[in-house]
Amino acid sequence: MHPHRRRPPPTTLRTLTIDSAAAMVPESVVLIRRFLLFVAVCLSGLLLYNDSNALRFLPRFSSSPSVLFSAYNSALAPEPFGDHCLGSKAFQRCLELHTHCFALITQGVDFRREAYFMTPHYLKMMWARIDFLRSVLEMGYNFVFTDADVMWFRDPFPQFYMDADFQIACDHFLGNSDDLENRPNGGFNYVKSNNSKLLDLRIMLQNWKQFMSLRPNLKKYLILPWGVPQNCSLDSLRRYDAPESKSA
């Protein structure tokens, strides 16, 4: 006689199958979650790798000091964000984190109210800004200055010229950056720190202070000899993405 193995009832088999499937569900969910996490990490790494290409200009500045400007905001404070950026509380918070803080203080002028374009109050604010940027250059730092309402849609550094000490945005641009008819706009500029640029800014500020010291009736009619940079030329300018020139 052959041994006869008794088959389990169908209900029991069906119950075991259902229990096994139920036990497999959590494991499959875990695998899916691990796979999604792996994909997310890979994509993040890919994005960071692509973004690092935007820093290709950094080796050229490896010997140049850099500046990081940061703004502080109290999350629970009722004041607008700009009040914290310009207030003494932001400066004190900066000092708590590190010593590389700069307090921009203007004597005798209140810049808290709106300054309309080309009004005397607006011009004072602009020249105070230039004087502040001069102090940054005197500390040996190159800088890119941009207004708060300027949005960068691409990396600006490949658009700069390697050999230019001062580069500025312009209005009514028609495609030729060498056109002297382009109207400059100070909302975005890149300046290198060297003796030439410091001298240019000192001359500019000295001329402006001399002009502002005149009586109002003389400002309209008196023509002052404004100083100009001694070495100002558009020749031999080369952008950062331009190939290296080969000497003959």
C-alpha cells in the first residue's frame, strides 16, 4: 500500500495564502520606499553635480577673498523682513555668530522712508551706497552687487570679461556690450579690488562732495571738471568663457 497524505481542506489553503500575502505587503512597501529613497538621493546628487558646474569660475578666484552677505530675520517678530536686515538687532545677531560683520551707519541722514528716483534724498542714498562699496574694496574683496529686485536666470560669471575691473548692467541694451551709448544701471555690477578701482572711486566721491558743497544756485550753472579714470579702455577684454589666447 502506498502511503496516503491527507490534503488540507480548501478553506485552510486559502487562509494560508491570504495570510502569506498579508505578510508580504509590508515587505513590498518597505522595498518600494527604499527604492524611492534611492532614486531621490541619486537625483539630488545629479542636481548638485550639475550645479557644481556653475562654480567652474572659482579656480580663477582661488587666491581672491570672498564675501558672504547674510540677512537675519526673527521668525516671530511682527516687523517686515527688511527692518531686520537693516536693524541693530541683525548686527548683534551677526556678532554672536562670527566677527565678520559690518554695520552700515549713515550720519545725519534717515534712509527709512521711501526715496523717489533722482530726488536729493535718493541721490544721497546712492552715494552712501557707493561709499559703502568703496569700503568693501578697501578691505581687499571683489564683489558682485545686485539690487533686491534683480532675479538671476543664469550664471552671471560667464558673461563677465576676465580683464575688466569694473562691469555694470545697462538699460536699453541692443546686443553690443562695447557700445558707449549703453546707459549704465547700478542695480547690478561686478568690481575687482585693486588700486586702480579704489583711486577711481575716491576721485568720484571727491568730485561729488565738492559738487554737493556748492550753493544751490551754483549747482545748476557751474560746470565742474569731473575727474575720470586714468586707465579706462575696452580693448583686450576677454570673457570668462573665452578660450585662452595663444602667444605667437
